[in-house]
Amino acid sequence: MTDLDSHLRKFQKELSTGTVSLALLAVLGAADEPMYGYQIAKRLEREGEGVLSGKQSALYPVLRNLGATGLLDSHVEPSVTGPPRRYYRITDSGRAVLREWAQAWRATRNSVDSVLQGLDP
């Protein structure tokens, strides 16, 4: 692995820390009903263009953290096809935080994009 590769990996890890939480809240904010982890991961895979970078296991600690801070509620339901599933839904507090985070994300993205403007891709 080259230095460039390790710098890129470190940068991507730092970026993903907050963006995964934002993406999870957004998926659950748009959902009509509670979702379990695999459903959320598949939705992110389909619509998130790599926000999880193929690391579905990274999803569960973030879901637990968002639940511990009151942004998500969860409950466990038995499954006829396997182990019980934990379903998550966004709380009212989570919706308020999602709006704030989305606004902060857009402002940050616009600011960084304006600084990067003119660089070769």
C-alpha cells in the first residue's frame, strides 16, 4: 500500500464517521415504517452510492449510538425465517436533528465545493 492509499483511506474513514449517521437518519426519516438493519443497509447500498463502502457491520454501532442518544427508537420482533430482528424508526427528536444536520451538510458541501472549484478532477 502506498502513502497515497493510506492517506486516502484515513480521509475516507474520517469523512464516513458523520456521513453514515446522517445517511441513516435520512433513510429512516423517509421510511413509512420501521426498518431492520439489513433493510437499511440495502437501501443505503442502492441509493447511497457507497456511503457504507461495503461495510455493513459499521451500520450497527451507529444505529445503537443514534438510539442511545434518543434519535431512534427500536424494538425486537421474532422472525419466522431466522433470528429475531431489531427494527428502528426515527423519533421526533431525530427528525429535528436530521433537519439541522442536513442543513449543516449542505452548507459544508457548498463551502468545500467552492474551495475545490477549479481543481482538476
